Amino acid sequence: MSNVYESWLAGLRETVKEVEPEEASRAAAGGSAVLIDIREQDEIASGSPRGATRIARGFLEMKIPALAASLDLPIYVICAAGSRSLAATDSLQSMGYRNVRSVKGGYGAWVKQGLPVETPLMLSGEERIRYSRHLKIPEVGEAGQLKLAASKVLLVGAGGLGCPAAYYLAAAGVGTIGLIDDDVVDRSNLQRQILHTDARVGKKKVDSARETLLALNPGIKCLTFDTRLSVSNAESIFKQFDIVLDGTDNFQARYLINDACVKLGIPNVHGAVFQFEGYATVFSPERHNGPCYRCLYPEAPPPELAPSCAEAGVLGVLPGVVGLLQAVEAIKLIIGIGKPLVGRMLSYDALNAEFSEYEAKRSHECPVCAINRESIQLQEVAPVCAL
Ligand SMILES: [Zn+2]
């Protein structure tokens, strides 16, 4: 029977152009051609031509139109030894692609000739199952999931906003979640701070939160900072992360978070809740040219006008809604999809079930984001209190 296969391959060689790996490498490096590695996941896991597009053979015909808009685009197809690529090239030709070539000898020859290779970052089998609902959304897909895995998000406050946000970020596969909080779990927290449990009353919030997050998703890292955010530690902690989620409820902390984020050029996903009302926005002057917190509120109100966490009541579910809005925005920023909540303050009135939006403009007179980032001086902060 092997003769049938051999003669079929011989037939393909009459209609398909084969090229040496070197030619494909040169063309792909030039940027005017695409090189498609059609091998399976487990084969690619140990190496693939550098810069190649990877589409498993079974999906080639389905996915090629999105990759090659023109039927004249030069396409080089590579497999392990140069046989599967013959059949794939033949198939692309029959679809109408006029400029397709098969790489002779496949990846084996490519490696033997010392051409550039890379080991692509890939999801494991377990991760493919865990994140399968993400992988089914083209805007996320494997590339988006890998971005989530590589991302580092810091939650300031493991409280009402930080808990739901961290829970879903962990579930979504954000690779590194940082938590900063120096508080211990109190029974009155449990009405909304869903990472903690009754049995953990009296334990450190960061330890309790970490335990719950890792139980949900053991594949992520959780860094804890059992400390009070201050002028002396804000920068050194923040710079280990790509995005900061502000889950604090006092003005002093908000200003410190804002100023440190602006100084380091890190987006600050902001949320706030009070009784039945919640607010969310993204402060990102550096990346999105949007406003920062001080563009809207240059200075803190006097203490007597600012409700503190101890006395402000809140409907327990509300920080869940707002914390998850923050988590959604963080995920969008990481993957780079959608329209971020920049320059817009989203407000949620739970009693009337109304969402409204206010424009938030960048100020050219802002004491923080309108000046040179290096010259920003962090100011002393009162204890961080997470609602
Ligand atoms: Zn500003």
C-alpha cells in the first residue's frame, strides 16, 4: 500500500513547487511572504521556524483567508519532513492561491541547515481545557490567553473591590496577581469580600485571598504584600506590575496610587462604591492620553467631607459589580481589545438599575500628569483602608 502513498506524493511534486528552506527563510524574513508551519501542537512545542505563522494542517483551509487577503501573496508551507506540506500546498493552490511553495525536507532540513528557530509560547493541554471558552472567542484566542498568562496585575486592597476583581482575574488566567493589604479578616467584611471565609476571621487578608485564588487556579502566581501602601514602598511594588487596580476607599490612598501609576506610566483601573452607587474608570495618561485622578480632583477634600471605610455603608453586592467592571477593563487592556474606559467615568445606580457615563477630560494644568513623569514627587499617605 505504501506505493499508493509514494505515487500520490510523486504526483503532487509535479504540480507543487518545492523550495530549499533557505529560500523560504529569506523570503519570510523580508516580510513580503508568509511562512506557515502546519505541524501539530505537540510537534511545534519543541521548536518552529522563527517568525512562522502556526496553523495546524486540519485548520489550514479554514484559516488561510484571514491570513492571506490576496491570492498572490507568496506563501511557504513547512511541515516536519516535507510531505504533509506538499498536500497542503496542493490544497491551497486548488483554493486559488497562485504563489504557494512547499519547503523541501521540512523542519528537519530547516534545523539541519542552521536556520533560525524559536520555541513558541504555548498553552498546555490542561490550560486548553481550562480556558476553552476564551479560546473560542477569536478576539482572545491562544494569543490573548498567552498575554493574560504573561500579565501582572496588582490589586491595592484585598477588600470589597479587590476580592471579586482578583477572583475573576485569577479565573481568567492572569499569570501574576499581586495583593497589597495589611488588614486582617473581620466578620463584617464577609458581606462582600468574597475571597475570605468565616473560618479565616482574624487571619491576614492577603493570606486568605491568596489561598482562595490558588485553590481556584493553581496555575497562577499570587504575590502578597502584607504592608500598608506608602510613599516609601509604592514605586518599588508598583513597578513589578503592568496594571494597578485601585480597590481602596480613602482619598489619600487614591492620590498615592494615582501619582505612582502616572509616574511609572502604568494604567490605573479605578473603582469606588458608596451605599448604592458605584463608579469605575481607567486612568491612563501615558498609554491612552486619558486623564488621571488628579485631572478630575486636583486635591483631596477635607477629612470631614470624606466618608471613611469604617462609617460608610455599602450594599454588599455593589462592590462585586464594580470590581468586575474593573476586572473586565484590566483584561481588555492586557489583551488589547475593545474600547477602554478611558476618559469616561461609568456610574452605576443600583437602586434605580441605571448606568450613566460622564466625560472625564485630561487637564493641561494637572499637578501630576501635565508635568514630566520623573519629577513627580509622591506625597505621604494615610493608612489604606479597603472597603
Ligand atoms: Zn492628570
